[in-house]
Amino acid sequence: MPSIAPALLAWYDREAADFPWRRTHDAYAVWLSEIMLQQTQVETVIPYYERFLAAFPTVQALADAPLDTVLKRWEGLGYYSRARNLHRAAQIVAQEMGGNFPSTADELEKLPGIGRYTAGAISSIAFGQRAPVLDGNVIRVFARLTDLNTEVTQNAVKMKLWTLAEDWLPAERAGDYNQALMELGRTVCKPRNPLCGICPIQAHCAAFTNGTQNERPVKAKKAPVPHYDVAAGVIWNDVGQLLIAQRPLKGLLGGLWEFPGGKQEQGETLPECLKRELREELAIEVEVEDLFTVVHHGFTHFKITLHAFMCRYRSGAPQKIGVHDWAWVSVNELDQYSFGKADREVIAALNARKTMLL
């Protein structure tokens, strides 16, 4: 195939969106943007990126910040393992590398949270290295350019696409070329109804020639998404405080705070589930009262219905058995802690009730 780089770069020079991370080649800023853009829409990322960078303007500032503070700044962006890895990687760069990011993709990939795609993006954009990238947008572009009729999720196919990504890299402006590919996938070579009429590399596209652009890329059928019922306790003590728990630092929503509880097991009622979970995680006894609110929430691989019950604390000093930490707080103090989306909806319901009672 003739090189797509000249036409693609000329288009990018004319059409590139003015994102804040494109105004700098600072490795810290580029790295931050690439981590935030993983699995998150550009429009969502922009305000988080600007606020995060204002709070932690350097890798040293991020490394020095407590994890709780970092998670609070990340709150609402989702996929919180990104924030934990970001914090850990910042500490490694600040403490072991003198605050200087490595410039090569191979060395960058050794940092927590940086895979092959992210390493290539940082290396090429921040340091001008000739390193390929392959994300969902680029996979779609390549699958259409080559009219690839096999499932792109297969490891052998992905390796083939990585080889193409490397082979097609131009000798100059690798960072701009990589960003142009991603921009093309985001704005023109869309998942559905691609805008082939304005595509700068239409002449090179085998799928367009064959009329198969809407059939590419080929993906495996998604498995049914499991659903779980979860019980959580809005637990009050005698002085009007609420008990909140911090999840273990590793795993789903690691390090975030929550209204304690857990997943309902077969054969038990939701109040029974809640009492069991509170004994297992905190060694406390509560009186489960009325159902307060119900929240529906989806994660990447499963969905939950969160049933939040009003509870009265009865006995047992809270212990850190299945939690990283716990705290008694007032309703007004809840906004000092970082919570996941489902628990923030419970807080919103609490604040609404508080407003109604005023």
C-alpha cells in the first residue's frame, strides 16, 4: 500500500481539534491525558484534565499528594485503577528517576498503568520517538483500510495490526501521525456510518472500495452481562453520624469510600445479606430499618442494583476485616471523601432528604 502519511498529516494539520494536551510536549501532561483518555470520551476528559493539572501541576506534586486526595480529584471519571496506577507511577518517576520520564516506549511500559499503546503514544508525542500506537480507533481504521474479515480481538490478528502500525509509521512526525490516526477514527472513520466522503485516505481504503466499511471491524459477539443485587447500609449512630468504609486498595473501586455492604447470596433476603456483610467486613451488628433508595449502575463486565437501607448501629467496635479503613462522619462531611458513582447517588438522596427537612 502507498504511504497514507502525507494525506493523513495534511488533513490533521487542517482539522486537528485544539485539545489542551495538544498545546504541549511535556511528558507529564501527555501521560496524564493518555491515561485519562483510556476508555473515556474526550469531552468528558477535558474538564477533569484541566482541574487535575491545576491541582497537581508537576509529577512531583502528584507523587507527594495522598492517594485519597488523588482519588477525590479523579472522582466521577471512573476506572479508578487508572488513578491508583497514575499515583504509583508518579512516585516512581519522582523518587527513582529524578522526575524525568523515560523517553522510549520500552522503558515507559515498565511503569504502572502504561501498556504498549500508552507507551507508544507518550514516546511519540512527547519525545518524537518513532513508536506505533494501536487503540480502538486505530484498529477500526486499519481494519477498514485492509478490509480485514477476521475478528480483531484475536491475539494473532492484533499482532498483525501492530506490525502494520509499525510498518506504516513515517520517518518524521510520528507523534502527529499517531494523533492523526486517532483523530480520524474519532471524527471520520466512526464505528457506525463512517464519513467516507470526507476521509483524506479514502483512496487507500479497501473496505470502501468493496463496500464493506460498515461490516468492519469484525468483532466477537458480546456475552450476556451478569447482574447482581447489592445491599448497603446507611448506618447511623446515636449522635447522628454515618458509618462509611474504605474499600481495599486493590481491586474494583480500590481505595474509594462506600456505604458498607455487599452482594446478595442465593437464598438470603437483602436485610440478611446486609447483616452478614457487616459482620464479615466490620464485625458490627445493626438493626436494618426501611429501604431508603435503589440505584442501578453498570460496570464494564456486570451490572448491579444497589439497595440502600437505613440502619441503626447496635454493637461491635468497627474493625478493618474486609475494609481498608472506616470512619464516622456527618452528612456534611461526606463530600470530603471519594465515592463511586452508585454511592454518590445515595449521598444525593441523603442531601435531598436533608433539604426537604429544613
